[in-house]
Amino acid sequence: MRSYRKELWFEVPQRRQLLNITSQVEACLKESGIREGLVLCNAMHITASVFINDDERGLHADFERWLEKLAPEKPHAQYEYNRTGEDNADAHLKRTIMGREVVLAVTGGKLDFGPWEQIFYGEFDGLRRKRVLVKIIGE
């Protein structure tokens, strides 16, 4: 069995954004040479997420509205955590809702997706560099 590891770096110019990272993960898989196995893809920051869903603009707007209802950014004072001098408690909660990582099967050198599935990096407290780990194991 072989393994492959790579960090993907992102700097989102606003506080929140969803980025389709499917092509970057597919490039990692190709670079790894692994044909059968598993891909782990996870956010390496507590205020960001990696998840799988449809790449549809309306759905992304729905995610933004839904997450903002569940964990509104403002007022910052509504969160105990923000009383420590931080202002990103909502981002921690949004990450918990959307998840830390995805695991995908690799078959015949391709990601084993269902219909419409794509991999997304969800940034909930941007304006600085953050990374995603891609770890691939298999043969």
C-alpha cells in the first residue's frame, strides 16, 4: 500500500465563501498514482469546512442563509466565546454544522462520486491563508 499527502492552501478575500475544490483533489489523485483506495480531505482550521454537495449557485445561497439563521455572525456579543476578544464564534459553529472532512472511494484512478457530487471548501472566517489536507492511501 502507498500513501500520498499534500496541503492545498487558500486565501479567501471575504469572511465567508464556498470554493469548489474538486479539480484540485482530482489533480492530487492523479499525481499520487493510486488507482484503488481512499481519499481523506479535511480542513486544517477550526473555522473552515470540507463537505460534498451539488455545485449550484442557488443551493450555495441557501447554505449561506441557513447557516446565518443557525449561527448569525452579529451581534458578536451574543456569544460567550467572543467575550475573550475573538469575533468568530459563529464561524466555529458553522464549521461544526458543515463538517470537518470527507472520505471518498477511489476506483480505477477516479473519485467514486454519486450524481452531481462535488467537493467544497467552506470558509467561515476568511481574510487569511488556510489549508486543506489531502491524504490518499491505496494501491
